[in-house]
Amino acid sequence: MSAGTTMNHSDNGYNFAYLDEQTKRMIRRSLLKALSIPGYQVPFGGREMPLAYGWGTGGIQVTAAVIGPDDWLKVIDQGADDTTNAVSIRRFFQTVADVAVTESTEVATIIQTRHRIPETPLKEGQVLVYQVPQPEPLQKIEPRETETRKMHAYAEYGAMQVTLYEDVAHFGRIAKTYDYPAIVNGRHLMSPSPIPKFDNPKMENNPAIQLFGAGREKRIYAVPPYTSVRSLDFDDHPFEVQTWKGSCALCGSTTSYLDEMITDDRGSRMFVCSDTDFCNTRQAEAASAPDDKAAGEDA
Amino acid sequence: MTVISSAPSMRPVSSGGTSLKPGFADPVFDAQGVFRASLVATAYPGRIVPLDRTFAAPRPFSPATAALCLTLLDFETPAWLDRQAQSGEAASWLRFHCGLPLIDETATARFAIVTDPLNLPRLHEFASGEIEYPDRSTTLVIQVQSFTDGPDTTWTGPGIKESAGVAIDGLPSWFWSDWDLNSELYPRGVDVIFTCGNALMGLPRTIKVEA
């Protein structure tokens, strides 16, 4: 852990990126099959990792199988680079893979994420690794995997549509705001992991490679670049993303996903970008060119 | 103990007086680099993805075929070799470096390594997976003459922005009509990674090809 230690795969008792080579080969084969069947959950021999289930063991295994010495790794949790989960996973890969880390979405070649897709558009060749707690979108409807597997096999997704309809009947709108189910490549129903539905449209036709790892459930799935990802909806209740009346209190963005922050005991609150890199970049740009910022906001 | 008794039988496989060719010089980073290329090839079908390192491949394998085998195959992946691949030093090289079972039936192979595509078995003879487990299908590694000198085909599907023009040389005449039948099985079906020299090109089952 000490700074400046050069870790390589031959000296510290751990293989490069923690996993042994046979495990990596197994995960790599699963990843290739996952890309070949977009949205289909490939079972894999998930290993026990040195952190608890629910903290990103699936994402870490996927990242470990993909990462190399030339990569730049970015890790975010709820959009932020400086939260506990993100910091510990970043430090983990610095320790076991001696890999370069960054907070910049532009620079990163691999982005491991929990619950957000970065606001900055991704590019070809970038790999986005999602940490997935529950990969089965039908799990709350049908807990038996023997059944959900058949539902996926025969594309029997009516039950999910009924669940959304029950929302419409009860509340007048589809109430699901995160982990919003989507049909990938016109065939497989997929859980996008607990990202806000605000991020669902970013998955469609994204130039980057999107990989999903569920450690406890031992499933890997993927969305290849330039693939259709259609969020379920109805003709008279089309899919909509969240909107906010205000803008980010720090950078003024009106297009990003905003978190509500309580600032005192009297109910004062403010809205700030959940994507810290996006917000910091905008603040830095505004600081260096104040006139442009004012002009940009009027536009 | 059994390891010792099996070791001598490994040694004499050096056919034709030459010793077995080595595997990866750096098993960790070479495998990672080649996997990353195969990930990109599968994610962006129809693109020529060159490997950034070269290998001394056993006959009749090209460097890319050999590298892909070392990266993806091991004791968990029964593999089928076509007759030409069996004839050279490749079979014993694979057994030694990957420790994999080489099998005769195409229908149970997880991987099929093809160096003579004109004598390729029909695609339906390979494992196309089960309807509940479509990932349990054969991945074909097909070594071809050229990615650019063959008949023109147009590829569309996930991973391709609009369409990709590909001209793979040396495939049997029935290949693309068999590929259409393969897409009809979706989500079942075989996947292909073409190799040529030191480059890869992915053809996952989702891709529609107009020949």
C-alpha cells in the first residue's frame, strides 16, 4: 500500500490484478459471449473477492479481467470519484495492478461505476464496467430462476409490462425511477443496474463497451456499442427522464443529474451535480473564462 | 506422482525434430493484450483489429490464431481442430500450453480452430447452445487468407454504427447462407472470430451479413 511501491505480478504474492490467470480466462470467455448475446446474463464462476458482496465484487472481477498496465482507471460511486466505495476500489487496483488512475471521464480507458453513467459522452474503445447487485430484472416478479430463465428464453416479458401498468393504475404514471428495465437489441430484457432512469437513454447507441458484473449472483452481461436499448413504456405513457426546475448550485448545469443536498436544520437545500468530474470541469472552465460562462448560460 | 508419469509422454511430441514452440513470453500481459484485442474485435465487428505483439506460432497457425488460443483456451474448453490443424505441430502445442481436451465431435466443442476454411464443416454441425443457455455454444476461430481481398459483404448489427464493408477471402461458398440460418436460431447460434496474419475480426451471432 505504501506510496511508490512498484507492484508487478511476480513479486508481491498476488497475480497482476489479483485474479489468477485461469479465473481471468473464464471471465474473459464469459465477456465475449455476453457481447455476442446483448443483454443475456452469462453465468460465470464468480470468485470471492477481498471485500463484501454488495460492494462491487462483480464489477471488480470484470475490471480485473479487462485491465492492463497501459489503462487509465476511473471509479465512481453515485457519480462521485471521492466516495468510500470508489476510493477503496481505486486503491485496490493501484495496489494489485499498479495502474494509473484518473478522475477525468475523458482520460479514462476503463470506468467502473456504481449507479451512474458519466455525463460526459463516452468514446469508442472506452470500457464502462457496471457494478450490479441484482442482474435479474424479473426477480421481483418471479423469484425462481428456473422460471425467469424460461421467460428470457422465450422473450415472455408481459409480466414486466403488467408491473409497469400497475404503477400507471395506482399512481397515474410509471413510478420506477431507477433500475428501469430495458430491452436490449430488441430481444433481451435487462436490468441496467440501479442507475437512475435519467441515464437509461445514454446506454443506447453508446460508442463505448458496456460490461455488467454481478458478483453475488455470478452473472455477467453486456451492451455492445451502437446497440438499441429501449426502456419499457406504453404508447400513452411514454418513457420520460427526471427533470429539475433549478440548476446545479455549483456549476449551473441544467442538463445533468442533480442530487438534493440538505444544508441546515431548517429545510434549506440545494441541488448539485451527482457527477463530480463533470461539475468540477465546468467550474474550472467557468473560473478560467467567466465571460464565456455568462454568455453560455443565457443561450 | 501422476504428473511425473505423464511428463515423458509430453516430451516426444516435438515433431519433425523441432522442439515445441514456446507460448507467451509474458503469460499475464500478453494474454491481457490479446484478450483486449479480441474484446474490441467482438464489440466492434467487421473491423480489422491488429495485435500489438507477435508470436512464433506452431504450423499451421498464424500468430493471431496461436495468440487467441493461448488467451482463451484451457482445461475447461474442449476444442475441435480441423484436419489441417491436427496435422501440424499445433495439436501437441495446444495440448502442452493450454492443457485442453481435443475432441472429435464438433457438436460438443466450446471452441473450433479452423485453419483450412474451405473444408469447414457446416455451421449447424457445431454447438449452437441451449435455448435457456445460449452462451454454451461453439466459438469458431477461423484463420483466413485475407480480410480485404475476398468477395464484398455488408455487415450490420450491434457494434456497427451503420454498416461495415468486409471482404474476407477463402471462405466456402455456402458460408454466408449458413450464417443466415445461424441468425435465425438467435439467441442461440455460433460466434466466429476470424484471424489473418497478426490481426483479428469478430463476427458475433447478432450480425446480419449481406453477401
